[in-house]
Amino acid sequence: MNRIGYSILVTLLSPLLLLYLLLRARKSPQYRLRWSERFGLKKVQATDMLLHSVSMGETLAALPLIRRLLANHPELSITITTSSPTGSAEVVKAFSAELASGRVQHVYLPFDLPWCIGRFVRQVQPKVCVIMETELWPNLIHYAAKQGARVMLANGRLSAKSFAQYQKWPKLSRPMLSALEVIAVQTDAEARRFVELGVKPGKVQVCGSLKFDLQLDPQLQPQAQAMRRDWHKADVPVWVAGSVHPGEFAAVIAAHQALLRQCPQALLIMVPRHPEQFANAAQALADSGQTFVRRSEQTPVTADTQVLLGDTMGELLQWYGTADFAFVGGSLIVHGGHNPLEAAALGLPVIMGPNYRDFLEITGMLQQAGNLVVVDDAAALALKVTELAANDSARAQAGAAGVTVLERNRGALARQYALVESQLTQ
């Protein structure tokens, strides 16, 4: 199947996109909004660059790159697209001033229907198109290149599973990949996979992951620790279960129940990954009988509080700053895991489940260094939580190992920025 066949197929299946939005809207009302953007019907302004960052994780990784571009090129205008409400919220939060001034324009990326994405690209008229990580859409790349944009994949990932899928459809994947001017990948393994798919080796650059260049506010941890003292939790275990999904709620709650038997004043900060799951998480906590408060209700944490439900967006780093160790979710279920580097950067020992395919190399590096432990199931999670809570020296050693891994692997931002800038100046 080539791009024309792909375009016919996605056009025939386009009614399913409406069903997809309606189903997502049942859980997250944000999916009811801004449909004109998703179908390329909203009028947008021309900008110098189009950068697509998909969802929250990719957007957070892209923020330092975008900030550096805006700082070093005062004349530059950028359209930032995402696909999810959480990614959109991060863009609005990070670039409110630039959005107001017009230097940054933000919309959802239209679906990869030829008439949707073609109209959108013709309006934006980017000189450079930067795609973050894995979002390789045939029509987006085709129309961007046809418009004259230099198209680059930044912070690129290509799993063995995705590699196999591209191999199955060479008439679709090869022209798409050949249209990319530069492919900045995270690892040598991913570079080899792109070359095996027919990409010229000179186009592929191994740059490392932007996620290692996480930039922390120096005041974050002191402020977070002050908050912990206000909670009267300075001398008892505090842990975070970050980015957790349904299917993990019960395991996290059971692990904390085990910890409470050891230390009745311990605090769990439980942070669901998606806003549509906040109510379900609250119900699970209520059913457990544990004493909890919801962050969204601004109810103060006290010495008697057993769980703080982090049912707001954009505060996960702050919660990590208050904690002694962390569990990173999306890993006890078959999902692919979430980024453990945010917790490691704040000096926390990290626990993950066995399903972390989206962060294979990062997880392996942290595990080898002694920062991260993989547990197989809920019982093993409970055991590890109680072990870490009881062993100050083990926590300190594991936390220091994680910080060392980050420091040794910084530099991807500078390397990828140089590649983006080279596209701007050609």
C-alpha cells in the first residue's frame, strides 16, 4: 500500500474518527471541544516553524528546545501542535506570553486525512517542520515537504514493534522516511533500525534523549520540602505513585496499606495519569477506607492524612520533590510505562512494573546503576515500598545513582538544537 492507498483508506474510515472523539469525550470532556482544529477547518496563521509534540510527555521534552529557539531567534514564529488535551495544556502553561504576542500559535494537529492536513499545512507554510519522537504521519510529511518545508524527526524513537510494522508496508514507509531531511534518534539501536528501513545513514544522527536534559527550578525541592513540613510529614515516609492508570490503582492502594501497618503516619501521593480518571481514583480510595484528601479541593494535608490524591495537572514534579521514593505507573499494566527520569532527577529511588517498552534504554540505565527496581506484580510492589521506607541508606544510595545517570547523559538538547538550527539556516 502506498500513500494514495493509505489516504483512500483513512478517508473511508473517517467516520470512525468521530466515534473515537465521542468515546474519548465520555471520559474526558476536553475531547468534545475544538473539533474544527482536528479536521483542519480552523483558520491559522503562517509561521516559520511547525513543531508537533503529540501529548504531555513529548511536550515536556520539547519545551527546553522550543525555549532555546525562541530565545536565540527573536524573529522566529512557531506553530506548536499536540494531539491530546494534556499536551495542549502544557503548551498553554509554558508559552502564555508568546501565545498572547503571536510568536507562538497553538492548535491540535489535524487528523492525517489528506484534505485536513493538506489545508492546514498550506495555511501554516512552515519553512521547517519538527516532529517529536514517533509521530510519523504519511500525509503530514508529504504535504510539509511539498510545501517546501525541511522536515526533521527530533528525539526520535523506533521500537522493534514499530520497525516491524514499517517493514510490512515499504511502499508507504520508504517515501515517507526519505522525505525527512534529518532524523535525530535517541540510541544506536534506533539508528540501525532507520537505516535498515532504507534511510541514508548520513541523515541519521544519534543525539541521546532530550528527557535527560530535564531543567528543574532550583526552588522546586526547597519549596516542596517546606510543604512537607507544613503537612507534619517530615519524619515519616512519603512516597509518590505517579502517572498511574486504572488497573494499577488497587496495587498502589494495597502497597500503601502494607506501609501503613509499618508506619501509620506515612503518606501516599497518588497521581493518576489522565484527568478523566480522577473520579475513579477517588472512588477507589474511598472504597479502601484510607483517609485521603483531594488536591483539587484544596483541603489541607494534616498529620492524620494517609493519601493525597493529586487530581490536578502539572504538579507531579512538585510531588516528587516532597517524596522519599516513587513508583512510576503505566508499567504494572500493558501500556509501555512512563518517564522515570523526572523522579530520578529529584534524587528519588524509582520502582516500576515490568511493562516499560517505551522507556527501555532509560529504564535499563537506571536499573543498572542501582536507582530503579522492577517489580512483577502488586505483592512485589508492596514489599519494595515497605523495604525502601525502612532503609534510609539504601534510599540515599539509589537516589544518588539516579542523579549520576542524568548528569552523565546530558547534552542531547545542545545536539538536537544544533540540528534544528541547521535546518532553519538552509
